[in-house]
Amino acid sequence: MTKHQTKSKKRTILKATAWVIGILIILVVIALVGVNLYLANSKPLIKGEVVVSILEDDVQVIRDDSGVPHINAKSDADLYRAQGYVQAQDRLFQMDLARRQAGGMLAEVIGEAAVETDKYFRTFSLRHAAELSWEDYDAQSRQILEWYAEGVNAFIDEVKGTSKLSYEFKLLGYVPERWTPIDSLSIGKYMAYDLGGNWNQQAFRSWALQNYTKQQAAELFIEYPDNAKSIIEANLKLETDVATLVTPNYLPSEFNGSNNWVLSGDLTQSGKPLLADDPHLGLSTPSVWYQMHLQSPEQNVSGVIFAGIPGIILGHNEEIAWGVTNVNPDVQDLYIEIPNPEDPYQFKYDGQWEDATVRKEPIKVKGGNTIEFEVVETRHGPIISDIMTKDTIVKEKFAMQWTALQSTQELKAILGFNKAKNWEEFDLALKDFKAPAQNFVFASVDGTIVYKANGLVPIRKQGTGALPVPGDSSDYGWDSYIPFDELPIVINPQEGYIATANNQIIGEEYPYHLSNLWAQPYRYERIAELIETADNKLSVEDMKMIQMDKKNLHAQEFLPSLLQTIRLRDSEGKYEKTIALLEEWNYFDDQDQAAPLVYHFLIENMEKALFEDAMPEDIYKLMPGKSQITDQMLRDAYAGHQGIWIEEEGGLELFVFKAFEDTVEKLEDQYGSNVAKWLWGNYNQLTFKHSLSSASNILAYYLNPKQVPVGGSSVTVQAAAERGDGNVNHGASWRFVADLNDLSSALHIVGPGQSGHVKSKWYKNQVTNWVSGSYSKTKIKGEIDTEHELLLKAN
């Protein structure tokens, strides 16, 4: 073959290759355009007119520049119908998954992979508790739940069988069932589950008693229950290994909490109260919160609600504002139940065999057979150990008693909040908010500021909820609940402010037990410090600044002592640059600083060194309060009272220095030897994951907002918690600031955005706002500037 022929052949091959590549590019472009058109086709209608036949009169829905719907109706009936319709427009898939998770019905649409999750939540009986609660609701609340369900179903009927049904349903290949009031109440019970659990604490402590010496176990308790000898003995006599009965797979985040505070007019520039709230929950796409403004002749209220529930749970109206943090009291107890060897549905109680209640809960499985499943309940509650037993024959089982499994009417309280005009009316509504227990802060235009803890908190016959108790004796159990009027309360304090951040809210003088485990105190202490040391009276801008504060008081307490130890051991100056970096640190967890990265890795390494290899993996994950326990061990050791856990690590100096060496080694492996480039933001990455994104990398690319560097940590007021992998997936799910001098509007951030539809401009528009602290003003009075007005037309 001649050179000319060779060149000609190469040109032919290149041309053919170019054609193939070109065709592939065209096909990819066509596919992308097709996917985008397919996704865009199910975007909700947000302007124009649509007939919603269930309405009695036309309803106006204006979405503002942040995508917040402002619903204006001529009656409450149409207001709640429209609320259901609009929520379903933006969040129907999220709502459907939420009711399915709470009710243990995910396997119907996901398949075999969700069966164990369904068994868990069927056993935890959230939907059953919702059904019990429905029976005791007043007629008005029932009616509102039905109106809301009518609105959701109007939207489902409108899009079912059309291209307007949201793409997630098409991906999973199913059509949503009709909405019911029980669905809304089940989601409410799930939030009680997410915010009100302590059974894992009891299970862990029981295991610790069985597997460690008394001294070792005592150091793992925040407060060792010496006054409950019979309970300790019952746990020591257990023949069943607790490690075979527990799973950490579905535990709510240990970081679930919040910040809130309220200032009296004496401390503010306007002379009227200021209120701030930022609940800390899992960060996801879409947000757990849905922000709305609801207006009718009977109410004008704005704030957030969980998608799937009517009303506004947190926010303000024209007269008052309110917010919450989690009290996290001990409201779950485990009972050691003795089953009858001859009858698995009988359990011993006061020397007699007592029949349990058995509830049939068949689980439908997509693409498979229905699984027969049952929930067994003793007089104390459901047997939860059966779903966790790992092919082990056990002598004892564990039942769980929990306040949220009772009939409770939180929605009635929410509806009362929305229309309350003063503290007396708000307090009256609070009596119905029983699970989860929350720290409410309140302010009104008349200048009143209040803190009140609410909820059902049990008074026990014996013990404090630190350990499982015998289930076979009437000597144990709950006598009653702390009376509503004796729950902690502060009205118009002399200090001029009230703040909570899941910290200990009571002193030794309080006559009732609330909790065996409080959050670390640093967020509360920083909030109080910023309020008390302010040079001038405080403004709305100051409230925003406090919410975005990143000072790490944990480091301010511990780092000087840790550095002294590290310098002492680093006699050759090997770590001089790293030590100098920490010594020069201003204690702010800023994303562009290196010191926070070193410090947080060091603390995590110390925690893991103490506990991770000392117990089975599941027990380590189950262990409550690792940070609080580690803190106390360090405090004691530096005060000259070294405990056995640190002693077994070679003593304080060796323990600290080895953790520091491991920290530097890990950081060098990950980021190189130049310590100046070890930036906190390179590791600490804000993450809003969509529930479907774990199914494939393609879905993750489309559905997850891009990760961005972020400052803050689990101990700063600007909460940004990660679980050892750098993915910040827990923090301020909503930020809120209200000025009682002008309640015609308030300030909000809901990350990543309002809409659950990936093609909406409000899907992820608040991610950068979340990082920078850029708040949106939401009006409840006056004209709203927007081009997005939808008229819901009655027939």
C-alpha cells in the first residue's frame, strides 16, 4: 500500500470516527433534551387559572420571589383545601414517601430492599398511634384534616394518568393512593419519633453493665443510677445478650436539636421583642419544612409546616411569634419481658401469665409475595426486640413504652397557635401539644416574652429512665405525667432574654426528672454570651449574626490544655507548624481556616480511640452521648481525676498525643504536608441529598444540589454537623427571625429551596443563602411583588 493510500485510509477512518462521535453527541444531546422535556412536563402550574372543583369560592395563590405560596381564601374550609392542593403541587412525592415510611409501607413501591424498614416502623406503631389519636380529635380538627385531604386528592386526581404526575412516581412505577387524615397524623407521629427517643440509651447502658466493670460502666453514664439497685440487678441478671437485640440502623440523628431565643423590648433597638429560631434536623432535598402564608377572614399566619400536614407549626401571625427547640426528655422506657415458654403471646406480670395483644400487619412487597407480619404488644407497649434479634433464641424480650404511642392531638394545638392573639390563648393551645416535648419560646406585640416546656413527661415508680426495668412486676412503670402547670416556664425574666439550645433547662431544685442526657452546652453559652456582651441594644441584623455565628467554645475550653500536653510530648518539634496553627487560631470554625479541621479530627480520634474498638460495631453506633462522655472524661483527667478509660489508653498525655499524631497522619494522607492548605471547607461540605439519589450516580447528579464548602460544626450556633465523612447533612433546616415591632413580615431561610421539582427555579436556590446567611423577607400584609399568581377556580 502506497503512502498516499495509507493517508487516504487514515482520513477515511478519521471521518468515519468523527461521524460516529458526532452521531453519539447528537444522540446524547437529544437524550438530555428529552429528559429535560420529560422532567419539565410535570412542573406544577404556578400561574394562570385551574379549576379545583372541591372549592366553594375562588382562592388566590401567589408565589413570591422565594417560591413561598401565599394562599388567600374566603373561608378556612377553602384555605385548608388549597393548602393541601398547593403542598401536593410542590411536594407530593415527599409527602407520599413520608406517610409510607411512618406507616411501614415502603416495600409496596420499592420492593424487597424496604422490608426490614417496614417491619421496624410497623413495630414502632406510628400509624397505629395516629389511628388512636384520630378517634379522640374534636370535630373541628377532624374537619380541617378532611378539608386538607380533599385538597391533596384534588391534585392527585388532576395529574393521575397524565404527564403532569411528578417524575419520581414514574421512575418507581406507581401512582400515589388517595390521601387520608391518618396519613397527616402519621407524619406527625414520625416527627415525634425523630425528636423524642431514648430507648437506645437504655439498651446501651444495659449492655455496658453486662460487659464492663462497675467503674468502667459508671464512666459511660452521665449520671450513674446508684439509687436504683433493683433495676441495676435486673439488667445484670439478663441472660440475653443485648448486642443481639439492637440495631442502630434507623436511629434518629443524635444531633437533632435547635437554637431559639427571645429578647424583651428592654434589650432591643425598637423597644419590642425579637425572636429567633433555627430547628436542627436532617438536611435533605427537598427540605423537611415547607414554608407558607395562610390567610382567610379568620387568620393570617406565616411560617413552616411538615409537608403533608395542615396549618403552620412554627412562625408568626399579626400578634405573636413562636419557635421551638427539642427538650429531649426521657419519654421511652424499655421493659424486660418474660415470655411464657408454652405460649409466645403471654408474658409474666405479678406472678401471672398475661395475654399480649397481637396486631396483624401484612407487608405488601413490590414484585414479590405479601409477607405475614405481626406486632405483639404487652401492657407496656410493642415488643421491639423481635425485629432486631439476629437469629438468636432469647429468654427475655424488650417492650417499649412511649408517650407518642398514646392518643395525642398535636394538630389541635397547631391550629390554636395559628389563631392565638396573646400568651394566654397560646398557652391554652399548648396543652394539646404532647409529643414530642419541645422548648417553646414566645413573644407578642404587647411585649410579653415566655419560655415553656411542653409535652407528656412520665413520672416513674422507680428509676429515671436510664436503664430497662423489669416488666413482670407492678413495682415498675409510670405513675403519671408531670402536670402541665408544673413543666418549666419563664415569663418576662429580669435578664430580658430567654434562650435554649437543647441544654439543661432545669436546676437541682426542679422536683421532676426530665433527662439523663442533655446536649453539649456550647451553643447555648455562645448565644447567651453574644446577647449579654452586646455593646448596644440589639437589632434584627444582630439576630441574624448570632444565628450565623461560628465560634467554637468547645475548642476554647479544651484546646489550651490539649496543646500544653502536645507541646510537652513533642520534644523534638516535629509538629511545630501544626501546633503553631492551633495556637494562632481564633476559635472560629470558618471554612477557609485550617485549624478547625485539625481540631475536629483530633476530637473525633480521641473519641474513637476510647470507645470504637472496645465494643461491637452496632453497640458503638448505639452509644448515646459519645461527645458529652468524652468531654467529661477529659475534664476529669485534666482536673487530676483520671478515669479508667483514659488510664487504659496509657494515661492522659500518651492518649492525647497519640490521637494528635494519628490526626496529623490522616490529614497529611488526605491533604498533603502543607498544613496551610488543610482548610475546614475542603472537608466540611454542605450536602442536601434527595431520597432517590442513592439509587444511581445519574440520579444523584440530577437530583442532588452541588456540595459547597461551609463553616460551622456540631458545637457552633451555626450548626453544621457531619458524621465523620465530611458531608454536612444536619443543621438549621429553617432559620427564622421575627421583629415584634413589625409583624407584617419576617425573615426566613429554607435550604435548599421551596420546590420539590428538580426543574423549578426554587429547587435549590437557597443553598448559597444557607451558607452566607442571606435571608428572604416573607410578607403577610401588603402587596407581594411577583409574576407567579395562580387562581384556583371553584366550579
